[in-house]
Amino acid sequence: MTKYYKYSGAGNDFVVFDGRTDALEGLRTNESISALCKENGTDGLMILTDSADCDFRMEYYNSDGSGGMMCGNGGRCIVAFAAYLGIVPADGKTYVFEAADGVHTGEILSGSGADGIVRIKMIDAFGLRPVLGGWFLNTGTRHFVSFVDDVEAVDIAKTGAELRWNAEFAPEGANVNFVQVLEDGSLKVRTFEKGVEAETLACGTGLTACAITAYHCGKAPARTENGRVFYELHARIDDLSVDFLPAEPAREVYLTGPAKLVK
């Protein structure tokens, strides 16, 4: 088996391969991906490969082997991984990388590729609409956002699964985010992820969806600066931030949080 690594993005864990030189024959199957994720206790698997136009390309797969979507925490981790491998951004500072939903940028704000704070640019959110008492939108992955009084009181396994499979989101389904607005205005989030089919400790595209929906629903951001709004969010074990320009429903969207090499 080709050497692989394990990264954690705010508790969202991934098996990560350097695919620039190895063919990784037989890896890209549901069975192989599921087995590796189960063996390592991860939520997904990523492969860093060469790109003709960018610094690298990110391949992302859920723990059930499904792919074709963006992962925000994975994006931060693979930027850190690129730095760990010694890949130097074309401009010397900011990585430009391809993902399933388009081109992204990423920068290590502090620390290193082994343990740092990483900020990545997400796609402009789209498709925001009210549904089932909450909101649907796409931030690189399909999300349903529901505001609740107490996220700890929600039966994530039961209610999350029911909403994930709701006919409203067929056939692709949607990740499900439950959001509580705390007294200081920050957002506490729990997420049921499709493809993992369970609650994960963090979901980057989900946190992004929650911040954008919070602004749309009139929930004040932590601060504003040069027309940008900034939200502080609490996942299960780490804090992250999302900032963006508010416009139909958001553009120039950034997600910031930790990325750490586990092994």
C-alpha cells in the first residue's frame, strides 16, 4: 500500500494521499475507500494530484466512496498537506487548487503544514431557498440549515437522517445542519453528513452554509469590515470563522480554521 497520511480539520478527519507520482491503482473504488476510512476512523479520503493550471488538484471522497463534491475542512487540510509536501504556491504565498466544484485558493495564516490555521476561499453560494421550515443552499455541497433553540437537544442521528433522505432533496440528498444562535451572537452547529451517514465533528461547507443563512435571516455577524461580514462558529471540538460579502446570497466567501497532521 502506498504511504498515506491522516489529517484533521476541526475534528473532521481524512486519509490523504500524495497522488502526483503514484498511480494508486485500485484505490478509487467504493470498497477501497470505505475500508481505508473505516480502518483509520476518518470521514473521508483525499488525493492530491498535479494540475495543468493550478498548484495542485484535490480529489475528495466521502467515507462511503461517493465523490463529486467540495469539502471545506478537507480543503483546508489539503492546503496544509501541500505545504507539508514542500509544494510552493506559484505566487509564493497563496495556493490555487482545483476541486470538484471549481477553483479555490488557500493560505496558511499561522503555524505550518503539520499544524496550522488555514483560510480557504469557497465558491459563491447559490440556490438559497426556504424549505421544510429551514433553508436549502449550495456552498460546494448541498445543505439544509435549520435554526433550533438548543442543538444539544436534537436527536441528530434520527432527525438528521430523516431530513437527509427527505424527498424534497432527492435524488442527491443534502447534508443537514442544526444551528443555535448563542447569546454572544456566535453560532453553535451540529451536522449530519450524507456519504458518512452520521454526525461529524465539523463540516466546513456546512458551517459556511450556516453563516450565510444566518445573515440572510437577520442574525447579526460578530463584526463587519470593509463591507464583509464575519461569523464565529463552534463545531463539536473546535471554533472556526466564515466571512463573505453579502450578495445573492454571498460571494467572496472564506472559511478559516485549524488543519493538523495526525499521522
